[in-house]
Amino acid sequence: MLIKFNFLSKSLGMQTNVTMCLPSFSFKDQLDGRTDSYVPGMNFQTMYLLHGGFGDDSDYVNFTNITRYADENKMAVVMPSGYNSFYANGIEGFIISKYWEYVFEELPKVCEAMFPISAKREDTYVAGLSMGSHGAMKMAVMGCERFAGALIMSGRSLNDLDRTPLFERFNNDPSESPKELVESDIYIYQQAAENAKSGKLLPKFYFTCGGDDIPAKYSVIRARDYFANLGYETEHTEIPGYKHEWDFWDLALRNALYEWLPIKRDVLWPEK
């Protein structure tokens, strides 16, 4: 089931679109002998899936098979619009658009209140590609008590982007310099270290990148090594022959939902 909804976000100060995959009845359910498909109080495991630069909430539906992957694995997938915000608070025109506050705080509250999804940590994941991988990493680190794992696809740190003209296009806040954005990136790594020292529950990180995706794959390796040295559980998969492209991200999502993540692949029925 594919749902597209629009609501007035208090954090963004504007209407915004969200695309969502919710598992529904399938012929496989019938073949497996499932007699109940829709029961009040049932929930699904959930993945918040963040798009990359120059994209929006429709990217994954348009360019991958996420709807089928989500349905077959009984996984709800929430895809917000982050535009080119890097999922950070900033300024658009005369409006303070708090994209970080929106994606980290407001959006999960809206989805948990309105849709049959689980709010339990062991049922909740976050993922993203390129720019979205930065947002996913930040959400997992800052919300380590809320997310069991994070899928980081073709991640590029801001330390790489500030050396390219592309970075200026990503920067929506004229008051925020590239140096300040890089420092905010460093803060994520500092917080990750604090989480490990304090004995908090740590999310597992699944890093993946195309073998020909230069220099993104080196950013992925650096991040993997950093988190692993802190004591985070990590997995790293580099797939030869792929660059920064949708064919790779489609394959990565398929691998994550069918093989990498500890998906229950079942409806979470209400307790009797």
C-alpha cells in the first residue's frame, strides 16, 4: 500500500509531503495461510528513509522497488521531503525551516499517532543515501535510544563536500558558513563517542557503497572505522561495479531488507 499525505508542519512552517509504504494483503499472505490481514491495534516495523540531494519524498518510489520490498518484508517505510537541507535547521526566504527538528522529532510523532507502526526501539530503523545518509547517521546517533540500526548508503561527510562546488548548492542557510556546517558534522562524531562512553544502547550501523563510487567509499570506510573503534557494531559491504547511482541504491535496499537487517517479516499483532 502506497500512501502520500500532506500536512502543515509546525517545524517547517509550511505544508510538506510524505510518501509512505504500508504493507497490505498480498497473494503471498493467502498462500502462507494468513487469515487476518487487517486487525485493529496491529503494527509494523518501521524504517525512516531519507533521500539524497536534489530529491524529495517520491525519489525511492520512482527509482527503486522499495514498495515491493517493504510489502514482502512487512516493513513500513516513511519517506519525507528534506530537499537540499542536509536535514539541518536553516532559513528559507523569511521562514526558519527546522528540517532537523522536523525529521527527528515532529515526523515520528505524526506517523506514530496516525499510522499502525511500532514505536519500539527494536522495531525502528533509519536509512538514507548520500545527503540522506548524513541525516540517517545523525538521527541514529542523537536518537540511539530510539533506533536499533542505521543503513548508511554511499555516505559522504561534510568534510568532503566543503571542497566541492556542490556544497554551496546544499547550503540553504546564508548565515551558516561551510566551516560551521563541518563543525556540526564533527559534533555527530563527538556525540557518538559520548554515547559509547556513557554505556547507552548503541544502534548497529550498516555501511554500504559502490566500489566505483569515489570518493564516497572512502568516507564510508572512515565512518565505519570510527564507529567500530568506539565499540559500535558495524557491517560494511562494498559492491564492485557501481557508482553513485540508483541501480546501486535499489540493490542496497533489497539486500538490507532481505538479508542485512534483523527484520521480523511479520505483522506485530496486539497483545490479547
